[in-house]
Amino acid sequence: MNNDTIKGNWEQVKGHVQKKWGELTNDEVDQINGSRKVLAGKIQEKYGRAQDEAEREIDEFENSY
């Protein structure tokens, strides 16, 4: 899945995002709006991850989806 797929399927994917990263609020998930870059930033902010760690988590999420 690439960024276009995430954005294109955001309504279906966002529930899975909330389940995976449970500390994200509904408002934050709405702000992400399918943007991989914004999702990575929110993961960094909420979980204290480095950028490469957040990107790796998103890659793993995409591959399991």
C-alpha cells in the first residue's frame, strides 16, 4: 500500500489506524486524513518515536493491512 492507497481508502483504513495507535484521538485521526507524513508525525509526537521508527511502523502496518 502506498500513500495514494492510504489516502484513497482512508475511510476504511482509519479504524485500523486507531486500533494500532490507540493513543491517537479521533480529532488527530481526522487531521491525518490519509497523509502518511502527518501520521508519522503523530506517531512521533504521541509515542516518542524517531522518524525512521515511525516510518517503519507505518510500513509494517501497510504490509499487514
